[in-house]
Amino acid sequence: MRQLEEHAVIAAFLNQVCKHVRAKELHADIREELSSHVADRMEILLGKGMPEEEAAAEAVRQMGDPNEIGRNLHRAHKPAVEWKILVIIAVMALIGIFGVFTVQQSGMYPQFGGALFERKVLFTLMGMVCLMAFYFVDYRKIQKHSATLFYGMLLLMLFTLYEGIDLNGRKVFLAFGNFGVNMMAISLPILILALAGMKQAKEWRGVEHLFQLIGRGVIPVLLFCQGFSWFYGCIYLASFFVLTWMTKRNGIQFLLLALPLLSLYIFALTQVGQLYHRLHAYLYPVWEDSYQLIQTKAAIHSAGWFGHGFAARLDTLPYAYGDSLFPYLIYCFGWGFGILIAGLVVWFIARFWKMNALIQDEYAKRILIGFTSLFAIRMLWPILMSLGIVPIVGEVLPFMGYSNMMQVFDFAAVGLLLSVFRRKNMIPRAAEGALPRH
């Protein structure tokens, strides 16, 4: 028997169906599945002695109206858009721009002139462009490059530690034209994305567990520690454990894998005097080391429900455009504004968590869980530290605080997550259920 698509009637049928499906990446799967249905019908007809050309035409007729099948497929598998996430991101971006403008108008940072607001707008627009670009990226094509991406990023981190820009004894920045990029910060989403696509823990065998633990766990954490990026190291460690558990789900083996790495990290933390002082300042907020925490809590306490007004000056609050933007906005506009921001953050995290239940692809699930863990820690921590619930760290509230290139990567990460959701219906065997019943 000739190849199915050599029959003009079958080729025309398949072309007409695919004409209605705008998701072109599904066309190959659709053609393959519909061809198998046509082949099954032809085999029955040929067994009854019908000539091949007539059998092909009759098999296609039995399949039904190609226009109806194509429209059904398009409705069932058209790209999905998570509009609520886009609305949340837009509101947070506007709050960030408005917040930095408020700080600039307060006159607390005359050394920056108008640069704070201008650069905030610039990086927000760059971030929005990256979000839209990554929204159309097919995340599935990244998976085969995961190991290269992961170890390439580790090499770039190592290069930064030796050849980066020296700021206050830390080499974590690389210069790209007029922009300085914190490589420890931007490596975090890249490593988590790569980690999601690498060989799953359940597939590790024997001594491979040790090599994977060192390569994926020990080395990245050591690089973060070497760059004094303890907070990012903690986030990476949490994401590593979550993604490993997702692919392992064996309690004893997971503990054997996790405990050595966790013990190493805790030991490293105990050797750093700066962290000891920060922890002491958190537990006993009465000393000089607790200055930022004391001023943050004082600003929030004095705000009341209505705050002190637009661009109210508060020179005692450090980094009002970055780490302390959240308490500064509360100081200006009151507790209600702080509740609004906290509500947006919780809603943002909850929306991504809910998306996990709607996605079937395991690789997509790992990306979603890894990035949700990343954003949950980075967004909740600045709020909680402003309230004195967790220790002070130098972390800016994503999308709102002034963080230069880091916010561009944050927007890009959200774009990739929306790409995952966009393709949740674009699965193999897409024609299943779209054929008319006979």
C-alpha cells in the first residue's frame, strides 16, 4: 500500500484540518494521529476487497468534516494566557515606578539627581520586553541544553569571583557596557531552570549520587558562599532540595542526599562573623548592628492607616529605594498600602502555585515549582524582614524595588513561566477527543 499522504484525498484532508490549528508545533502530532485513524479505516475497507483509491476516499469520508475537526482541535489546544498574572505584574511594576519616583521627590538622595526614576523606568521597560520575548519561547527546547547551561553558569560565576568588579571586598559584578550585573543574583534563576531539565534524581545509579551531589549541590553553594551571597545560596539550596524531592520521592534516600549538603551549608554559615552579627541583631534589636531593623519598624509603626503623605522625607531609613522601599511606602501612604502590596505578592505566588495543578508535562512542572520557590522566598522575605519577623538581608522586593538588571531577569523568568502555561494544552496526540463519534 502506498504511503498515506501520497493519496491526494488524504493529504488534502490533513492540510484542511491543520489549516484551522494555529499552534503549528502541533501539526506534526495531529497529522500522525489522524493518519493512524485513516489507516485503520482503510485496512478494514481493503479487507472487504475495496480498491485502494476508493478505500482512501471512503476512510476520509468516515472521518468527518475536516473543518469541524480542525476547529475543535484549535479550541481544545489553543495557547492559554494567564491574564491575572499579567495584571499583577503590571500593577507591581507601576507601584515600583511610583515608589522610586516618590523616593526621588523626597530629596533624600540628591546625589542621584533624576537618575533613580529614569533608570527604574528604563529597566522596567526592558523587563517588559524580555517578558514578552520569553512568553513566545518554547521552553521544551531548553531542556536538551540544561547541563551545558548549568555548568556554563558555574564557570561564569567562578570567572566573576576572580575577574569581577571589586566592590567592598566582593567580586560579584561583571561589567556589560554601561551596566554592572550581579552575576550571583542572575545565576540563581538560570541555575534553577537548568536544574529542572537535568537528569532526574530517580535515574541516578550507585556512585552517580555522589557526583551529582557534588556537581549540583556542593559546588554551586560553595560559589555562592565564596561571593558572600549567602541568601542566594540558601534559596538555591531550597530549590535544589525541592526539585530533587520531586524526582526522587524516597524519604531515606532523600535524607542521605540532603543531610550532608545541609550540614556543609550550616557549618559554612557558622564560620562567617558578619552573619553572626546579623543574627544577633535580629534576636537582640537594640545594638548598632540593628540600626536598619529599628528604623524600619519605627517607620512602619509611625505610619498609621494614612501615612505621612507623598514624598515624606525620612533620612533615618537606609536604602529607601531598594531594600527598604516597602517600609518607606508604608511610611508615606499608610498601613493599607502595605497590605495592598503584601496581598499582591501572596496573590502572585498563589497564582503560580495553582498553575502547577493545570500542567501535565513533568519538565514544565519542575520549572514552575523551582521558579515559584525562588519568587516566594525573594518576595516574602523583604516584607517579613520589614516587620522584624526574619533577619535583615540585602534583598530588594522583585518588580518593585530598584534593582537594575536583576529586575530584567525577573521579568524574563515570569515570561518563561507564562510560556509554560501557554503551552499547557499543546501536548502530543493533540487530536485525541476531537474526532466525531461514530
